[in-house]
Amino acid sequence: MPIYAYRCASCGFTKDHLQKLDDPVLVACPQCHRNTYEKQLTAAGFQLKGSGWYATDYKGKGKPPAKPETPPACQCCPGAHTCAGN
């Protein structure tokens, strides 16, 4: 069963409720008893990990391959990437 976060627009009371998907939305605040209790939008409570279908089929698709890093050019030998003179 999902956990839903609720907040009262009148008094600011907040609470998480464990509800079935087909349970009606709560409207009465348990603190002030006004009908201003609203369901809040929250982030998903799961994360895809491991080497399953997500990592092999979808993760990182469309990203260009990483470019290898090149060492900085030498200041005493123009055009060379490594210094042979010092």
C-alpha cells in the first residue's frame, strides 16, 4: 500500500497516511477538523539499482561516449603534449 503525505491548508498540520489505491482522498483535517486537508505531491520512494534491465537497456542511452583526457600542452615546447626538454 502506498503512503500519501497530507497537509492542512488552514492550520498547516502534516501527516503521512497509509492508504489503498482505491481509498477515498482524505479531506477533513485530524487537527482542526476543517475540510482543507490536501494530498501532497512527493517524490517516488524507490530507486533502480543493480545490473538488471534498467542498467543494461535504458540507463545512459543517448549519452555520447566519454572522451579520454589529454595532458596539457607544454609551455616550453609548442605543439608538444609532453616536455622532452626539461
